[in-house]
Amino acid sequence: MSLPAQAQAQVRLPSLGESASEDFSVGTERRTGEQIMREIRRDPAYLDDPVLLEYMQSLWQPLVAAARARGDVEPGIGQFPFEIFLVLDRSVNAFALPGGYVGVHLGLIALTSAGDELASVLAHELSHVTQRHIARSVGNSQRASMIGLAGLILGILAASRTGNVDMANAAIMGGQAAAIQGQLNFSRDMEREADRMGFGMLGAAGFAPSGMSAMFEKMDNASRLNDNGAFPYLRTHPLTVERVAEARSRALFDGGARGTPPLRHALAQARARVLMDTDPQQLNRLQDQAGGVPGTPLRERLAAAYAGALAASVQRNHALAEKAAADALALARQAAPREPLAERAAQLLQAQVRLARGDAAAALAALDTIEVDAQGRAPTLARAQALLDQRRAGGGSVATMRELTERLQTWVSDHPNDAAAWALLSASAEAAGLKLRSLRAGAEARAVSGDLNGAIDRLRAGQAAARSASAPDFIEASVIDARLRELVAQRRALALEARGGRGPRDDDEPPP
């Protein structure tokens, strides 16, 4: 079975419909999003890069706050996580999922020349969430269960990234082609609504309104150059001349000189370009360009040095990476007016290249120079990694590891869905001799990443270790017991949902 070319080009996510329906409630939408994200977090294309994510959050959070202040976030969806995540993909795209999740391809970040352009896309996708475009349409198809919808979306995700139309055909066999087409198509009205609402959020959040029309024009050009007629990965922006013209008109009537600092975006753009394409020839080109072109604007020379340093580090050319990173930091400090966050990004790069060459002490020295948001996620995780590397190399002490463990424990208490922090906590606790805490943290890292079976296995190992310990930690053992019951119950609920609410009791479920 194969779809007509026109239908292939139209299969996309997000926004799905015209009218709200109680059949796809807020709770159902949230659970559907959680189910899809469990699978996406296990996908190799899911990228947790703390530096890029921090930058994306600096654009995303003001938009979410503006949406709440404008009254766009209704009470029912106020509990959505409104989470943004990165996809390791060169294509120019962004997409919304049920339940408030928005994904951004690295290709989109690399294409943009200003934070306002990138923010305009995020505002558009956020509007799809706040207007519940997905839920409205899914309600029209009462045959779509939560797990069934998740399976369909994930099937199209996989097919789109491989360019294999047969995989998508397999996902929609069994007489469901018409239903999927209805569920995964944006209507032009929904696109216009997302444009209109997104434009309002963009200005209210302090971004330049002209970013939306500029971004539309870039995406239109990129689509013409890159569209191969198969399944672009969640192609969410079917652009028209009318939509571009409307965006331009709105920008003309919106006054005020606003915009994002240019250098920090240039560094994010450079980082995305390196991470999305690790082909040796591409990395060599970036290394060769690390010195920049004399006489060009500071922004371009800074981006070239940053990209060259990161590319050299990936290829283990540590001497060049160190020099280019130092050049990037020096250039960042020349900015007028000063951009402290651009300096911070260069300092984080310097720590990263030193960690890559195995010099944890030098990496810690670079991190010690950070003055702006030194306790943010990227510096916190980088410092933890440096201390662990130092300990593994024979330095540090058990006391240092215990101090790190407590610091990370505080972090995950405030950020329970941070899988990378849980993994570092597991490693630091093990180095500190805290076996039960290490096993539990490892389980939490797997649970957040969507690996419930792995999490359950690790918690059971924690139970066995607690029973065999000569002096067990009763508090930690109790936490392990409670989390095991929770995760087994969660796994059983997912299995029952997949069977339509019917199924045998999970034999692995521990007695209450």
C-alpha cells in the first residue's frame, strides 16, 4: 500500500483540528504526550545538550510567561509541562506534541540568524498547544485510543527521519489511512490562528515582531531546496505567500525597538551546526575557518572560533580546540555593549574542550571564572563531570564525592525529570560509597528516559543490596521500595491501556 504523493507531503504534526471535544480531555492529552515522550527520550535523535537547552529555555520561558499573562493558557492546560526539547536532525523543523511538548530540530537553530526568528517559531508551536489544536481534531476520531495515537505518531516519526515511505505505510495499514490523514493534518485556519496568537506572544515576551516574517521567508526557501516529497520530519509549516505577507503587515504596525542579544544566538547557531553534522569533512572545514576572516564583524569571527573549537574537540585535535576556545572567549569579551551570557557560553566551551582532553583540573578552573548564573544547569553538570573525572584519575576525595552527591541530590529534588543529573548523581554516589543511593539514582535516570523495565530492574537490585547489607540505610531502602511499587504500577497501567483496559495482573508486581 502506498499513499499518493500529495498525501505523503501532507502527513505532519502537530495541529489536528477544528472543534474541541470532550473525548480527548486535558488529562488524556497529557497522558498521551507523556507516553510519546517516553519513547522519544529513548530515540538516539533525542539530544540533551545542556548549553543549547539553556539557550532555548531563555527564548521559551518568556513566551510561556507571556501566554499565561495574556490569558492564552486556560486553567485546564495550566498543568502541562510546557517542555521544549532538541532533535538531532539537520532538517529545518519544529513541532508540537500533545500535552505541551515542543521539539526543535538543530537544523532550525542553525538556519536562524537571530533569536527573534527562532522565538517566532516557538511562539507558533506554543500557540498550537494553548489552542489545543491536536486535541480538537483527535476528538473527531473516537477510534483513536491514547496508545494507538502515540503509536501512529511514533511510526511517522521513524519513517520521516529515515525517508522510508514503506515504514509510514506500515504505520497506517489496516484501513486507518483516512483517520490518520484527518488526525495529522493542519488546516489552514489552524495555521493562521497559530500565526496570529504566536505573533501576540512574540511581542508580549519582548521579541522583535519582524522575526516571524523573516523566519517564514527562510523556511520557505529551505523547504523549496530540501523537500524531497517524502515525509519531512513533522513538517509543521505549510507556508503560503499570504501567511508571509500577513506576518510582514503585523510587524509594520507593531512599534518598539526590541530584539535578542546577537552574540549569544550566534554561538548557539554555531554549536547547532557542529552537533548536527559530525561528518569529518564538515568538521575539518569548521576547524580551518576557526581563525575567522580579518575585517569581518565580531559576530562572525566569534561564531567561527566557537565552531572551530568545538569541531576540533570532537575530532580530538585538542591543541587547536584550546586555542580556538581561548580566541572565542577573548572575542566575546570585546563585545560592546558587553554580553555576559556570550562570555559565559565561551567559558563553558573552554571547560568542555578541557574535559575532552582529560584535564579536569583545568576545566574546573574555567568553570570557576563564570560569574553569570554559575549555578545553572550547564555549569552544574559540567562541574559534576569534571569532579568525577578527577576522582577517576586518582584525584579528589571521598569527602568531595559526598559533597557533590548532596549538591546533585538538591538539584534533582528541584528538577526530578533531569535524566543527566540523575545519572551523574548515580556515579557520584557510587564513588562516595553510597551504594543504595547510587542504584536508586540510576533507576530514576532510566525512568525519566522512558526505560521503565531498566528502572525496575535497578530498584530490585537496590532491594537485594539493602537486604544483604550489614548496616542498611533504612531511609534509602524505604524510598526504593516505594518507588518500585510506583513504577511497577505505572508499567502495569500502560500495559492495560495497550490492551484496551483488559489484561492479566503483572506477575512482577510486588505485594502491597
